[in-house]
Amino acid sequence: MIDARGLRMTPVRRRTLEILLERHGALGAYEILERLSADGFGHQPPVAYRALDFLVENGLAHRIRRLNAFAACQHPGQEHHAAFLICRLCNAVAEIAADKLRATLIASSAATGFDLERTSIEALGLCPACIESAPA
């Protein structure tokens, strides 16, 4: 199947995206592979990694490096830069807009003569649920 942007969404790619969207957070490749395997898509790691690579390359998912995991993009099809807020207790992930932050990084790095090519912005803290349940 081809979507409006001309991307070839195979059944395994579509199911991988659905799995990420169902979670509303980050999942590791092996967690995704388990779900794909249960759905009959195979059990070899390349099955999940190829689908995840496709989704990341096409702006449908993000790789969360700190967690070595993936999350569905909250703004697919929109040109944007994201930063990720990661809960240090439950590993919940929230995506926030980072266009202004990235512009500041580019300007600051340019002032030092550094040519910034790629950014990965991840901040660690506590999510609302963990703040709520923390002992007083």
C-alpha cells in the first residue's frame, strides 16, 4: 500500500507503526519484535529493525537514544524538530517542539565555528504520574 506521500507501507511497517501508536510511549525493538511475531510477521530482529528504520527515516517515528527505544512521531508529515522528555522512573516519553531550541544550538555552535549537522535532544525528569505518586 502507498500512502499520500508515496511511501510504501508494507503490512509489517504498518503494524509496527500501529504498535508504536498503541503504546503512547517508547518501545524497544525487541518488544516490537515480540508483538510482530505474535501477529505472524516473523521473529528475526531484521524484521523489526527494517520497519523501524523506514519509519524513522520517513518521519513517522523517532529513536529515543537514552532508552534505546522508538516512539511514534506526534507530528507526522510536518517538518519539525523534536525534543524528548523522559521520566527517570517509568521511562514515559513526551515529545515537545524543539525548533527554537535547535535554532539556538545552531547559532551558538556557529559562533564557535562548529557546523551543527544533527541534534538529539533528550531531557530527564519526572512525568506527572510519577510526581503524583511520589512520597511527600
